[in-house]
Amino acid sequence: MFGMIRNSLFGSVEGWPCQVLSRGEKEEVTYEERTCEGGKFATVEVAGKQFDEASKEAVLKLLKYVGGTNDKEVGMGMTAPVSITAFPDEDGSLQQKVKVSLRIPSQYQDNPPRPGDESIQIEEREGMTIYSTQFGGYAKEEDYVNYAAKLRSALGSEAAYRKDFYLCNGYDPPMKPYWRRNEVWFVKE
């Protein structure tokens, strides 16, 4: 089984098709506005656990799915980023609920394999426009919360975006120690 996951991690990684519309910098925060394609996503929801633990549990399920635990027993390869929907409370801290998603690779978009794990749903999503900011390191809950606050502050009151959730994105496999890429995305309204 580890072999399947390893192959899905070290094969080529397909990026989520996004296009940069504009870049800005304010209060030492660099951010971008991008438009991202929709499509089919494999998603897992985990509730009642802390953000980091819940995310890890869901990510492992998705890695097994793209690694071959599906009705076609096909290793689909990896896409990036792994996207974690976080639900902030009034005080900015995160609720004990996450939804982790992976865009299904292009060649399987039309007919994605059925997951062997029934906690994985296949979801069709619309394209969206997002505001994003990037940071490095191994991202934990507090990092995403801090960068969400920085992005909120940089955007000010001019920008209209969803306040009930935001996306925490990781681009790198766990064994990549340097130049890691993480992003917080706010979805434009």
C-alpha cells in the first residue's frame, strides 16, 4: 500500500488550472487575485477533531483514493494543491470541522473512478475567483489562521469575499523539506 501512495506522490503533479489577474502588496503582505477552473473534486469531511488532525486523516484517505483504492484500481497521480476548507468562528479561530479536497486529474475528469472509501465524495464545482497569499514551511492551523488575518487586513473593506469559510492550500508532499508552498485563499463573492 505504501508503494501506491509513494507512486502517487512522486509521479508528476498536475496543478489546478488558475490564472493570475492581478498582484498587490499592502502592509508587507503580497497577494494575488486569480481565477481558477472548476471541475470534479474528491472531498472528505471530518468533524469533531482539531484542524491539523482532521486534515491529516482526510488527506491520507484522498492519497489512497488517487493511489489506487478505487473501483478501477488505477493510480491517477497527484494534483496540487490539497485544499482544506476551514470554517472560522467569530474570533478567527477554526471550528472543529474541515472539508479536504483534491482536484481529480484532467484525464479522469469526465469519468472519475469511484472511491473505495465511502467517506470520499466526488463533487462538481464551479470555477471561482480568489484572493490568495503565500507562505512557506510546514503549515499548521495557527499558520493558516495568521495568514488569513494578514490577507484580511491587506484586502481591507474594499474586497467582497466569503467570510464563512476560506481555503488552506498545501502544494508539497510531506517529505519535501525546503521551499514549501502554502496558500490561504478567500473566495470572491
